[in-house]
Amino acid sequence: MRNIFTSILLVVGLAGTYGASAADVDAGKAASAICAGCHGADGNSVVGNFPKLAGQGVKYLVKQMADIKSGARPVVEMTGLLDGLTVQDFNNLAAFYQSQVATGGQAKKDLVAKGEELYRAGNPATNVAACTACHGPAGEGVELAVFPALAGQQADYLAKQLKNFRSGERANDGEARVMRAVAARLSDKEIESLASYISGLHK
């Protein structure tokens, strides 16, 4: 819990770095045309391995785009797509996606109980922290702390990200390594249950 609290303070301190410029939603909408093939015209991807961006916080989206562009977060499908974009472009895109309404997902009934238990209480036996601590009881995220909204996200995408954090393939969760520490203690079945449950959450 102390590591999570420390991470929150660090991220809040850095939050002003991302999304600080005034954003132009219309410019973001125009620029999003190149993103629509994977993420949907309104940011609601219909393909399980591509994330929904609609309704996501500006600071989180800008940070992810900056990390992908710099290579801090490797995403093969995004190779080269952000190279010509500026921080202002990132802000415009992020503002457009935040202005869109996220669609809900559907959890698998047989995974709801386990997924909800992990999301709300964690797993004390393996020192897994509850997801609500950073992502909120309804998966709404914490914009100020740059913690993403999760509700309704594609289950396949969520599972892949948790496995990437677990393996260390994804490591852009800060020096406190909060997501890597949590994911390292999750089994494949727990990841499947969590991802499914979160997909069925509604903000």
C-alpha cells in the first residue's frame, strides 16, 4: 500500500507534464481519422485486441502516446504512426477521445464472482492490491493521478496488458512499478477473470 501511495504522489507531481496545452477537439477529431481503423471512429474499438479510447482521460492518453512515440512503451501496431505528431497533436487527439462516450462491455457470467473479488478486495494471500485503489469502484480512473479509466474496456486488450506488465514487456508504469508488481502475482486465470469483470463494468 505504501508503494501505491508513493506512486500516486509521484504521478500527481508529474501530471502537469502531460495534457498541459490548450486542446482543440475539432483538430483532434480530424487527426483521429488515421486512428479509426483500429480504435473506431468515436474511439470505441470493436476488435478485442485494440483498446477503446472513448472517455479516457486526457493526461493518460497523452502520456501513452508520448511513451509509444519515444519507445518507452513498445506497441508494434503503432510503429511510426506517431512519429510526426507533436505534444499539441497529442492533446488535440486526447481531448477528442475524452469527449466521446465509451460503450460498455459484457463480462462472462462464470467469471464475474472471481473478477469482482479481485477487483474490489485484491488477493491478500498473494499480496495483490485491489484495483479500486487506483481505478475507482466503477472503473472510472483518476484523471489527476493519470490512472486510466477501465470500465467497458476490451477484455482481450486488458488481459494482454496485464500479461505484458507481468512479463516486463510493458514497463511504463513508473519507478514504483505498481502495475508490474500487481501483475507479477496474478495467475492466468485471475487475469482472465479480472479482464472479463472490468469489461462489464460501467462508469
